[in-house]
Amino acid sequence: MEPGQSLLQPTDRIFVAGHRGMAGSAICRALQRSGYSQILTASRADLDLLDAMAVEHWFATQQPTVVALAAAKVGGIHANSTYPADFLLDNLKIQTHVIETAWRHGVRRLLFLGSSCIYPKFAEQPIREEALLTGALEPTNEWYAIAKITGIKLCAALRQQHGFDAISLMPTNLYGPGDNYHPTNSHVLPALIRRFHEATERGDASVTCWGSGNPLREFLHADDLGEACVFALEHWDPASSTAPCDGSGTPLNFLNVGTGLDQSIRELAEAVAAATGFQGTILWDSSKPDGTPKKQLDVSRLASLGWRARIPLEDGLRSTVQQFRQQLDQQLVRL
């Protein structure tokens, strides 16, 4: 590939699996911004990714040339611990059906979207790609993580054995349009947005947050992830002589995606309070657990290809809070 030349073509038929989720919808928006007009999507009613025959028929009739796989069964800690077999089986089926069928039908490029939960719980910080499979996983989401690791390895195996051009990206914590704001199974940032919004609406004098506020976390806006996915599809060729390699010089087939920056939960809460207009006091309940002290991805490999996140956290939070409130008024938000 010549420098600056895209690996995608304007006429590509690009199937985004999971287009209604936060990541998948962001990929669709990024593709549209980049001028791609043949974006293929399918609702669950039209295409059940758990049904191998349905996936086979869909690929045979729609004939995509590029695939972005963002579909997955996701859930909070309670769901992961209550339904471990469902999380493992459903995600393995989705990944196997889409990735294998794409290969058999001659899809030219495939992007598999993983998760930073694939890395060991106590991985050295910031986490480099080489940390994969070097230690025990976080027990609260190990079933989901094992499925995602299998997806990465399936892409690598098909590339090694059959030359299938499949790549994988591992995003850090996401936020933005389409997030889950459920009071019991949402992640930390949407949970804070909902809590401070409701406190502002009620005129509360204070909001109490769990822990000390000291743990450090990294957050990536969904639209930055969408841009990263399109960039990787267009410009990252693991077979290129300039492709990122691991410490032993072996080309990597998966890369981290993030901002390369982290914030304390305390700083995050203060930023959310500002974005929601909360004027009260933020209290911290140190009797509650803090969790892992720090979790941040090393994003130097993707940066070496020329991509960096663009949306500052403060700007992303402002727009996310605005969208949350608009969707709340229209009863469209995921509660």
C-alpha cells in the first residue's frame, strides 16, 4: 500500500454488525462522515447473529465486502455473574458466525471490536498489547473477556492460516451517545451523569459517591472510537513493513484504542457536576470499595500510525449530558 492510500474503496459495501449499540452507531456515523454510502445494517428481527444459517443467508444475499463487528452481548457485574454461560456462548456464537462467514464469503477486510477487559486484572500500567494472557482476568467479567479473547485469536488464526485480512481494536472505557444509564448495571461515567442530573433536578445539597475518588480511569468518547475504527480499516495493514510490532518484532494483529490520558474518579465526578450544572457538595463514602487503583491503555502503537483521540473529556461530557437530557425528554434514553 502506498503511503496515504486507503485500504477501503468508495464503493465498498460495509456491514456494521451491532449498529444500534454505542460503538456500532459511532462506527456508522464515522463512515458517513468519511463519505461511504453503502453502509449495511440489520436489526435483530431481520438478522439473528446467534443463528448460523441466518448469518449465512444474509451474507449470501447482501454480499458485503467489508465488515465491522461491534455486536456483542453485554451487561453489568450482576448479569455476568448470574448468566456466565449465556455471556460466553452468545458472544462466541456471534463472533464465530460473523467472522467465519465473512471469511468464507470472501470479505476483503474485517474489523473485530474487543474490550480492554481482555487484559489481566493486575497488568502493568499503562497496559500494552503484550499483556494479553499474562495473568488472571478480572473475575467479575471473565466470561465476556474470554469470549473477546477468542474473537481476537480467531481473527489471528484465520489471517495466519488463510490470509484473511482481519484486524482487532481494544477500546478503553467508552461514553457518549447510546450509553446505558440504568441505575444498577451502568458503568461509572453514565451512572455519575444520571446521579448528578437527578440531584440537580431535585435541588439536592449534596451527592455521595462511592470510595475515595482516587482510582484513575481512562475514558474515550464513542465518536472518537468510530473514527479510530474507520482509520484502522483504511490505513492499518498488519502485513505492511511499517506495521506496529510487539517487543519481539512480530506484527500485532490487535491494537489498543484510547486517549492515553487518565483522570481520577474524583476529577471525573467534578467534571460531571459542572456539565450537569450541579451546585452542591460532592461527598465520598470511603467505606465503599475503590476497585483497581489505575487502569489505562498504552495507545502508542495506534498513535504511531497517525491516529489520536480528538474530543477532550470536558467537551465530550457537555455534549453527552445534553444528549442524555434530550433523549430523556423524548423517552429514548436507555434506563
